[in-house]
Amino acid sequence: MAENLLEVRDLKKHFPITAGVFKHTVGHVKAVDGISFNVKAGETLGIVGESGCGKSTAGRMIMRVLEPTSGTIRLEGQDITKLGGSALRKIRPKFQMVFQDPYASLNPKIAVGDIIAEPLIVNGVATGKQAQKRVADLLETVGLRAEDRVRYPHEFSGGQRQRIGIARALALNPKLIVADEAVSALDVSIQSQVLNLMVDLRKQFNLSYIFISHNLAVVRHISDRVAVMYLGHIVEIADKHDLYENPLHPYTTALLSAAPEPKREGRRERIILQGDVPSPANPPTGCPFHTRCPQVMDICRVQRPELREITPGHTTACHLHN
């Protein structure tokens, strides 16, 4: 069995709410409120949930773009939670990110070849002809031409720009790539091409992915396991087949019932959740989902359920299964 490449424990991000002339802190937005999970070498973990559930914030903390409020992030056993400066730069090649907007993430004033070569030069991996050779190889690896290195981002389509972003992420031979809504800005036909490219690259380079998306079909296609987030919490983690066929948490069941699927026998009954998602600045007591849960019990209103393994490899945080 593959060892854990990444271990996240009780990770939190609370953004302060300030008021008054002196900007006193009067509360916190609990964007991520204590999540824990592992990613094994060569594995793809999908993180799915509604907009505002904290999945992108979690990805940015793992990348150390955002500083965690508390918790630990271990990469290959090394605690990277508090690393900074040269210590963080030293291990940065091991984990890279592919962003949601393939145009905004590329500098429009710089040629594509220089964009991809920049991490090589900054990290002292390659310069000159060696860097140019590496750039040409990367462009061909992601389905573009080596000659494209002299062109600028605006000369490419959205799908091609995302391929450039993937090539840049691959430049330093990372072990982990965090893909934050990496195909949501692309046409559906292009989405499948980029997803298939990412699957092929995972096999070719033995990559691990954290794939963040609100699209259940996309997550199912690319992931090995799936974590479902709601209001800053992980409410269920399981192998993708187990989770999609046998969801245990009422929120997961509702999400899956809302996903479009071909007409077939045994199609899930549509579950309409009542009410709005609570504010992360004032989350409910007990289970974060109890205000909308169709199966709510008295204990749900006062006691937050812990993530527990219900069947082998299938974990959920729900009093229905405690």
C-alpha cells in the first residue's frame, strides 16, 4: 500500500472581522474549521462542495498561499505548516498549483516559454539552452508545440492556456499538484481533453492531485477518493465508487441527487434542501448541516459529530451512523 504523501490534521482558517476606527476584531469567518485527511503517493483526492464551503481556502493553505490559523500540514512526513523564507522555497518544487482562471494566472506581457522557464531559473534548476530544452519538452508533453514558446497567452484558447498552466506546474517535477477548479472555466468539450491529459500525466510522472471542484461528474471522472465539504467541515470521505453508490451523509445524498445524470432505472429521487447555507461568520452549534438536514435529530443541534469510519475506507461525520 502506498504511503501518505500529504497529511492534514485539524486545519483551520478563521478570517477576522473588524469594526470601528481602530479595527477591533469583533468576530471571525470560519472558512475552514478543522479538516483532516491524507493523500497517498500517486492518488487523486477530489474535494467537492457548494461555493463557499471552504474547499479553495483549504487548497490555498496546503499550498501555503494562505497561512493556517491552526492545524498541521505534513508533506512526506515534514511539517510545512510554519515554514517560511528559504526553508519554504527549498521544498516548494515538491508541490505546485493549477489555478481556476487560465488567463489571469498567466502574465500577459511575458512569452509562454519564459512563463514556463521562470520556476526553473528562480529555483536554479536550469538556465539558458538547458531551460529552453526543458520548456520545449514540457510544451509537447501537454499537447502543444515547442515553437509555441515565443507566443503570448492572449494568442491561445482557454484550453491551451490551461495546458500552459499545467506545463508550468510540471516544470519542477512536483510530487503533488493542487488543481483548484482547473476546468470549470473551460467549454465542456475542452474539459474532457484537459481532464484526460491530467490523468495521463499522473501515470507518466507518478503525480498526486488534490482536485477541487463543485462539479460532481468531473470529480468522479478523475478522483480515486472524494472528500465532501460543507461550511468549512469535511462531512464524508470515501472511495469514489462507494461514495457515489452508497452515500452516508444526508448532505452528500442531497448533492448527488441534484447532479444531472442520464435517465436510468433506480435514478435517485431529487432532494430539495430547505433554507440557506448558514454564514461561516455565525455557524450553527452542533452539526453544521442540522439547519437544513431532512433527517435532523435533537443531538444534531447540540453536539458536533466526529468523522468516523463506518465501513472500511468510508468515513462520515453524522449522528445517524454513530
